[in-house]
Amino acid sequence: MIVVFLLPTDYYLLFNYFMLIQIITIIIVLFLLVRVGSQLKRKQITLKEALLWGLVWFGVGVVVLYPKLTDRLAAQIGLQSAKGIDLVVYLAVAVVFYLVFRLFVRLEKMEHDITKIVRHVALKNEKDSDPNDTN
Amino acid sequence: MKIIIIIPAYNEAAKIFNVVQQVKSTGYDVVVIDDGSIDATAEEASRAGAKVLRHFVNRGYGAALTTGMDWALRHNCDVAVHFDADGQHEVGDIEKLIKPIADNQSDVVLGSRFISRDVSLYVPAIRRILIKLAILFTRVFSGIKLTDAHNGLRAFSNSALAKIDCRQDGMTFASEIIDQIAEHKLRFCEIPVTIRYTEYSKAKGESNIKKVLLGARFLWGKIIK
């Protein structure tokens, strides 16, 4: 129950649903951090990727534990009326949009590569079956 | 002059034998691209005397035609003609399509079902509107003015085959090929052809909504090319 000790003291006063969500999120974040570590160990991802994902999940953890931080950040970049958590949502949506776009582009490239392979095989098989026939 | 008729086919076992036989009876060589069919399309085409190339996975209309055009280029064909496998085209139109290329007046010849005021031509109303929209779409995005869109009958000279580089696998190929004509500034013309809308070809065709989405799909492919 390390998680509980990590929480800021004033949170012990009101153990409510919000806190429950925090604990669950922290557990998930820790799990994901461990996973990033083990993936790095098995060399499934590069150090750069591991650091990036580690930072992302660490950031999520910090925001969950200290939501007030985001209010200060939001105020600093000029979002006076917005709550900090809104900023987090904006950024998250932007990141998701970007990732979806990248996925689409990559998917398209893969589709194209598959077609190239299929075409190559089709043309090659024709050659193998009767090399002299040019129809 | 070496002429090849390219027929892309996906699960067309019921029709392909007759279509290939009809084309062959006019003296042209046929290459059928079996686009990963799960029925006997390849066997039927081969039985009718066509050269058969097989995609072992279904890759789409555009991918199949590009494979056929690659093949034609490798075999130094002077003219390559696209012909649909479902029997909606007239074999007699092939000759008309080849002529402008043989006369060296054109690099690309496109079939059009609207050029002649043929009263016997029946095109379903919704289809007619969609084609009109597609024509407008082509004009806006590729800058080429045509009287028909997505007509399956096309003919290409050897030099056109060498220049055209199509990447879109699906039905959007029909838009992309027009785009390629504009990009490489190929000489093109349109020739009146006949389309027969049979129950079979209507059932095989894509839904109208899918046809509208093709426009978006084409633009997306153009952006990330």
C-alpha cells in the first residue's frame, strides 16, 4: 500500500470517490511504468521510447496526485477561466488526434507494402510457371 | 502491335469464362488478375484461355489493375486495355478504344457512356446523379473535364503505362488514374461505349453510400501519398 503513503496529507481527511479514482489510476500508472521497464529489459522498445512513455505515465501520475498543479500551469499559460484539468483534457485530445493521424498514415503505408508483396508474388509466379510464354 | 486486355476479377467465377471467351474471340490476348477470389475464378479464366495472375490476398480493384499494367509493361505491350469482369462492357468497344492509340493521337483513351445521346442507354437515376457528382469532383480536384466517371473501359499506350504510378488499391483507383493523366500531361480522349446494367452487375456493385465515401478516400490517399 505504498500508494497511500504517497498521497498528500490533506487527502486523508476526505476519503471520497475522487480519491478512489486516484488510487485506481495510480495503480494503473504504476503497472504501465513497470510494463515499460520490462519491455525495455526485453529490448522490445528502445531506451528513447521507454523514456518517452515513462515520462508520459509519470506525468499522468503527478497530475492525478496533485491536480492543483494543473490549475497553476493553466493560469501561467493564460487560460484564466479554465480549470487545470481542462488543460489536461485539451492536451490529451490533441495528442490522441496526432496519434490517430500517425496510425492512419502508417496503416496506409503497410497496406501499400502488402500490395507490393502480393503483386511481386503474382508476377513472379507467372514467370516461374512458364518463362517463355509472353502471351 | 501487341495488345493486352486486362481483366481484374474478384469472385467472378459465374461470369469470367464467358467474358474471357468473348474477348478472346475477337483475337485479343487476355490477362486476368484474380484478386484473391475464394471461388473458381482463376480456373474458369484459365479454362477460357486467359493468362492468369493471382493475388493471394484480396487487394482491391486498383491493385489488381496496377498488377496487370505492370505485367503489360514487362511484356512490352503497345496497348493495355482495362475491361470489367462482370460482363457489363461490349467486346466490340475494345477496337474503338485502341484506335486513337494505334493512330498515335492519344496516350490514354477513356470509355464514356454519356458521349453519344444513345436513347437506349438506361442508367438508374441515383447512379446518374452520383456520376454527375463524380464528374464534377474530377474536374475540381484533377482539373480534367470528362463526360463520364469511373467507367471501367480504358486503354493505355506503352508510354502512358511507363509514366502512370498509381498507389491506391481500391475503387478510388478510378479517380487516381485520371489524376495521373493530369499529372503527367498525357494526351487523352473519350470514346462512346455501351454499358449494360444487368441484375448481376448491379448486385456486384458497391452501395451508393460507399461510392460517395470514395471521394474522401481518394483525397486522403492524395494527401499522404
